[in-house]
Amino acid sequence: MLISNAIVCDVNGEREVDVKIENGMITEIGSNLRDENVIDAKSIYLLPSLVDTNVRVLDSSLNAKNIKAIAKEARKGGVGHIVLNADSNPAIDNEVVLEFAQNGIKDINDVKIDFMLNSLKEDMSLSNIAILLKKGIVAPYMSTIAKNNVAIKIAEYVKMYGVTLFCKPEDNSLINAGVMLEGDVSSKLGLAGIPELSEVLHVSRMIEIARHFGIKILFNSIASPRSVELITKAKSEGVAVSCEVSVHHLLNSDEACEGFNTTAKLNPPLASKNDVKELQNALKRGEIDVLTTLHQPNSPVNKEVAFFDAAYGCEALEDALPIYYTKLVKSGMISMSELVKLTVQNPAKSINIEAGVIEVGQNANLVLFDLNEKRVVDNAQSLYNGEEIFGKVVL
């Protein structure tokens, strides 16, 4: 197959060249190449397919049907590799559930699906991290509801196996009562709030654990600019920590919850308007390492209820690349090349694989993305429902 005249874009920038693919590998890049099977991609972007390391299945119910549905949505959104969040039912914290999950992906060939393990069992004891890592898990996941002695044991396993710890910073005593960010909007709606400190306190704690043990930590779905500041400072001091932020927290404030809009009930909760601006500034300064759609679909029965009772989450995977392009690139916040770094190279690096570069010898995990296409989002569980987005994944 020959893709001709495409605008090839990776972490190294953009260039208009032909790309030849044989047996799933890029074999030649140049001008005026020849092949029997030619796709003329004039004015269309050729990008590495996206990697999203924070995706959940419908109602967090782990089964083959829901996994296949996620793969279908990922393909439409230009996401070629997803890591399913460990927060599932059943949780991947033992060999039986892992084998069950791995059987569910056997027939999925066009989207790569990996799993993270839940380091904590329901009774707060440690899962068998060593066995699960040997059986194909790409990363251990830990909520900071874990006590210090347990967190330290997890850190020792992470150091031993050279993997990245996916960490959700949250305080159990502060998140249980709240349903959105504590602030003016929560007071106006009469809803219990979650203070920003719930996240910030535990980012600080886990940075020190990363520093002490010399381990890599990816902080999942950060919502506080103060957390980003702490992580950035730690990175400058040589601590191997990185920061993941969802596209929703970069674009939507807690004001989206007004009218008791359950689509805007996310975990972590949406930040204040001023904090959203600070997160955007952090993105422009290069202080955010990874972007995620934080895709968490729910059945209507779990979403179309009172705000307090509604499940957390919204949908974005099916529209991933168009949303990223429209809201972040077309708006001028970042470049397309920077988007590839944030949605391909860096998340791939967190699971110890190389991606984000289009060159000879690389696997052809690619997406053709036509910027000339546009449409209106039609999804009641999307924060962008009714909005016009630009770009379409055509292959």
C-alpha cells in the first residue's frame, strides 16, 4: 500500500511525503514513490494512531461485549491503543479475572487493548502484583486511599519490575461525601463538595515516595493547577513523575454542572473557571505530559438520575481526535506535532513502548485524518453534545 501526498505529522513535525507500507510495516518514505495500491491523501494528515491509557468500559462492567464496544469507539476516534482502567467490576486483581479479560480481546485485531492491575483488593490488601505483571499487565494502578505501608510495598514492586505506577491521588475521607468540586458552584447547587486538597496532598506524598524509591509515577487525571506545579517542580529535581490531564478538565469548569448536568459529573471533579485557565497555561508551557479522553460511559439508568446519585463519567473516545484537534490545535493552544507527543509518544512511554514517530522500520499504526470534514456531536453523554467539531478519521 502507498499513501501518497499526505501531510505526515509526528513528534518531529510536518512534511508532505509518500509513505509505503508492506506487511504492516513502513518500508519507504519519500517523493514520487510507486505501488499498485495507492491512496491519494492530498491535504489529509497521516498521524500515528492515538494511545489512551485511561479508558473505562460501560458501567465499568468488565466483559467481552463491553470491551469490543470500546474497541469500536476507539477505532472511530483514531485511538489505536487503549489501556483499560483498573477501576472495573470485577477488578483485575487476580489471575482469574485477568485471564477472563484477556480472552475478551482475542478477536480484536485493529485496536490494541492492554490492562492495568488494581494493586489493592477490595479489603485493601495487596493483589499479587508480581504474578500479574508476568502475565501481561502493563502497569499497576493505585489509588492513594492506600495507607503508607501498603503504598511503600507497591513502590518496591514497581522498582523491582521497572514499570510505571499509575496513581490516582485522592483522599478517602474527603471524597466520600462530595460529588463535585467544593466552591461557589457547589454551594449554589446545594451539593456536597470535594476540596482541591484531596488531590494536592496526595500528589505531594507520592512525589516523595517516587523520590525515595527512584520509581516512575504517572499521576492520573490531574485536575488541580497546584498539583501540576508540584509535579513540574519534582521533575526539575530529577524525580521521575509525570502528569496526565483529561481534555475535559482543560476545556470545562465546574460551571458545566449547573442545571444539575450529570454529564459533567466527573472523577476527579471539574475545576473552577480560574483553574481551567491555569491548566491551559500549564499545557502551553509544556508542563502536562499526557492527555486522556477519560472515557467512562454509563447506561442511562445510571446517569439520568439525581446529580448526587448519578455515576461519574462522560463519553469522548469515539470523537477523540476531532475533539483534540478542534479544541486544542485549531484553537491555537498547541500544535499538531505537540498533540502527537501528548496523545501518542508520552502515554506509550508510560507503558514502556516507543510510538509517535513515522519512519522506516516502524509498525504502520497510523491514522488518516481529514481536516476538511466537520460535523455536530450527537451524543447526550458527551460534554460537547451539539457542538461542531472538525476533522474525521477516514482510515
